[in-house]
Amino acid sequence: MKSVSRRKFVKGVVTAAAAAGAGSAGRQVVAAQSSGRVSGFDHVALPMQNTDAMLAFYRGLGFEIRESAAACSVYIGNQMINFHRPSRWQDASFTLRAPSAKPPCGDLCFVWEGTPDSLKAWLDRAKAKVMEGPVPRQGGRKANASSVYIRDPDGNLLEFMIYL
């Protein structure tokens, strides 16, 4: 086996890495990713004005809801929307929020795993008025989709996307 100096070995590794497109910036990205990464959203939080109407609306859509003194949590699969009650978001001492956020400030997109007809029937049962759609869209999955838009009682925009 031929002996290679440490300097030649390191130079060869650096040259090979550069040729593969993993220069200094590439190594920093790899190092950052190996110690952890963002894997998705856990929840979003929005201020809520019309508590009773909002809870009735989201219950009418069939979502699980849990209430506390400060917020109402709406569960969608493994994610949730925390709607802060007016007493919470209007409290000047509550600073863990966007400082100028007031209802309506949400623009949320949900993935519908069904047909356009089943989405329409579901929204009709909840007495949700379709504002627009179905219309073609590009989604977060970087794929073509069809979207339908409604508003909740506070005026937040809700989009329901069906991937094609």
C-alpha cells in the first residue's frame, strides 16, 4: 500500500468535495442538517374575536376542539390552530404573539383527501359559503392542485386544496 501524506490526503478530499459541489457552504449546510432540522408545522396561533361562532363553525366542520381559559385549540390531524381568546390577545402583558395581529389575520390552507364533490358536500353540511373555486393552484407539495376558498366567522380565509 502506497503511503500518502496527510496534506495530500486532505487536499484530495477537499478537491473531491469541491468537484461534487459540496464546497464550504455545502459542508456548513450538511453540518447544520446533521444536528437537527425543521420537519414541519406543529401549530399556528391566531387571535379570535367571535368565540361562540368560531367554535360552532369549527365543530360543524367536524374538527376536535379543546378549550382553555386563554385559547381554543382546533385539531387537524397532527397539527392544530390555537385561537387566542379576546381576553388573551387584548391583554397588553401577553407578548408571545404578533404585536399587530387582530382578527381576521389568518390565511390557512388545508389538504382535502377526497373528491371535489365530497368537499362541496362537507362544506354545504357546515353551511360554509364558497367564495371562490374550484380554481387551479400550485401547492406546498410543489404539485398541481385545485382549491376552494371560504371564510370562518371571524373572516379568516380558509383554503381547501385537492392535489391532482
